[in-house]
Amino acid sequence: MEFALSMIVILAVPVGLIYSWFFYLTRMRREPASWRSRVTLLALGIVSVVCVLWPVMAVRMPKADWGTGLGVAYQADWVEAWHPPIFRALGVALVLSLFARPRLIGPLVVACIGTAMFWLVSTMP
């Protein structure tokens, strides 16, 4: 049950982000700029940058030979070094999303939590 719920949240990340960007670019652009629209854009930007950084981290990951164990500790330490700044950024985005447009609070919260779960699950050895 827990695994299914976590997979639903992780799979809902692209839906939440696409919906939020679509709503922001189509409906919020017509309205005058307010502090809520700026907070929404900032939260969307942070979550989107974190999503783009995952493939960057995967490509730049140092190689390790898991058969012999050479370089495994360095690779694990390198991946673990990404976690604090990524989770801090997602925490900031989560707090900001609570002050975003009311219609986008849910999708942004799901995107923040799901992205954090994806980062954690995808980088475990």
C-alpha cells in the first residue's frame, strides 16, 4: 500500500508541473502581476530546475565498478552530496507553494514532495 501511494505521488509530478506551467502561462499572464504570481513563478522555477538537475547529476556521476567495489564509496558520497542542496531547494519551493495561487497549491505541493521522493528513491544504491 505504501509503495503504491509513493508511486502515485511520483507519477503525479509531471502532471502537476505541466498543469501548473500551463495555468501560469495561459491564465495568469493575462492578470496584472501580484505577489502571488511572483511566488508561484518562483516555486515553479525551483521545482523545474531541480527536475532538470536530476539527469545532469546522473550523467556527471563518477563511474564505479560494483563487481570489485572500486570507486563505489566515492560514487555513493558524490551522489549523497547532491541531497542536501536539492532537498533544501525543494523545501523552499514547498513553503513558497503554500503562498502561491490557491488553484496551484495542490499541484505544486505534490510536485515538490514527489520530486523529493523520486530523488531519494532513484539515488539509493
